[in-house]
Amino acid sequence: MSDIKLVGLRKAFGKQEVLRGLDLEIPFGKITVIIGRSGTGKSVLLKQLMGLLRPDSGSIIIGDTDITRLPEREFQKVRNRFGMVFQNAALFDSMTVYDNVAFPLREHTRLREKEIRELVLASLATVGLTDAIDKDPHQLSGGMKKRVGVARALIRKPEFLLYDEPTTGLDPIMTAHVDELIRHTQDTSPGLTSLVISHDMEATLRIADKIAMLFEGRVIFEGTPDDVRSTDHPVVRQFVEGRLEGPIKV
């Protein structure tokens, strides 16, 4: 039952400073959506949470533990508390839907195949895909692939579920379906904390409990969907309305 607190995060690649003292609290049991233009540091932040990148300075605190100070062996235990839904679902083309979802259990547990099958079927039932267990990824629509990705991410019952641009490349109807899936997954998974990286404002306003906007490597706004709709913050307003004129330069 832990919030995630990001304190003063900084990350640079050569002379390019991507995160410039980022502060953010991700509340337990809620969906937090991070918005912002491409290049503002959203994906870098996600990689730091997963331990794929270490910050140059600052802290990522889960409960009472600053995970940025942990050695790799200890960090692996933290990483196991996270599930990840990738932008393109990242399914293995050579595996069926069943084997894709079973993969984390086969790699990281010693469960018997009978137990794995029960868990895979339960996870696929959560996303409404039990009739697709024998299909290959190329036989699935974009939305179905996203659902398989969610089922695989949930299979080990993570505390934290991360979504990287989950509606990118989907049509409006499928986007609404994925949004409903994210919201349903949150509402039916006690103790789950979700973080979504997005630039889709309609989707964000549909699913978020909390919204944070990144701009020039920092969080410049935090609030609820209603706060976003009513704010007069010039950067947020320009982004939400999709206007060329304003403080965000193209």
C-alpha cells in the first residue's frame, strides 16, 4: 500500500538535459496520467521507474525505500512489483496468445503447467480474450494485442502497472475500448496503482484520477480531470486545446 514519490529527478544525455528536477507523487490505488509533448521526458521517467535508466540525481521513493540507492540485485525485487504494457504490446510473434501471457510465469516462477494454465485463462478472461488463446499475434487486431499485453502485465499480480502510450495508433472506437479496459482493470484490481503515459487528452480525461503535465523536464501542473478542464494555466490550456499559438513553441 505505497505511494510513489519522485523527488528532484534529473537525467541528461550528454548536453541534453531531459529531466530537470522533477517532483511528483503517484497516489496508491489510483490512475495517474502523465501528459506532455514528445521529448518532455515521459518515457525517460517510465524507464527510471523500471530501473532501465538510473537518474543522475534525485530520488524515487516507494513506501520508505529510495529505490535509486539499491544495488541491482535488490532492485530486481522492486522491478518484480511492476507490470508494463508497452506501446505496441511487444508480443512475441513466434508465440501464441496463451504462450505470450504464460511467458512471465515460466520465466520467473516454478509453477507447474497446470497452475500456469489456470492463471493464464483467468488473466485472459479479465480482458475478454479466452477464445483467442491459440491465435498468433498477427491474427489479432490492434486492440486485441493491447488486451493481451494487459493480460500478460497482470499475470503476476503487480502492485504497479505502467502503460506507455496505450492508445497510440488506434482508431477512436478502439481507443475508447482500451480506455474502458484500463479503467475496468483499475476498478477490479484491489491495491493496484497505475501510471499512464499519454498525449491523448480525450483518453486522459476519461480514465485519470490524477493528471500531471510535464514541460521542459519538470511537472508544471497536477490535478484532477476537472482541474484540467477549468485551469487557466497557459501551457496546459494550449496543450489541451491543441493550439499552435501559445507558450509551447513548435
